[in-house]
Amino acid sequence: MNILKFDPDELALTKKDIIEMMDSIGKRWSKNKSSNYKFIISIEAMKIGIKLMDEKTVSLIWSEIVNGFNELLYENAMAKARGENQSWSQTLEKVKQKLKE
């Protein structure tokens, strides 16, 4: 029997995919070059760095970046829910605390 192996933390994107995403961001920022010139320079530098790295290194680094953003999105949602006094956030906080014990 062939069991499908799936690891949601494993990055499936390639260097090409990441550079295309950065190109897309750069195009949006280019609509207002005078305000965004620092961001445009930064993303171009990041693209150069990615092009110089091997595929495995890019995958390792971007896996960490994606995981970090996922954590930030979760923490942001929790902070927003706490600020709005939503009960589900309190329940998740209790679950999180129990898991630490």
C-alpha cells in the first residue's frame, strides 16, 4: 500500500515561485516609486540573494519565514479577538495554557 506523505511545514515553492511573488510585490510598490523606493531596493536585494542561493537553502530559509508569518497571523488574530473580548480567544488561551502544563 502506498501511503501519501504530506508535511504541511515542508515548503513546496521553488526559487522561481518566490522570485515571481517578489516581482509581483515590486510591481505594486513601483506604482509609487518616490514613496516606496527603499522597499523596492530592499526587495531587489532579496531577489539577488535568493538567486545566489541553492534551492535547498532557499527552501530552509523560506520555510522558517512562512512558519514565522503563520505564527504572527495567529498571534495577531488572538490579540484582535482579545481586544474585542471574543470568548473563543479566551477558550484557546486556556487550551494553550493547559498544553504547557
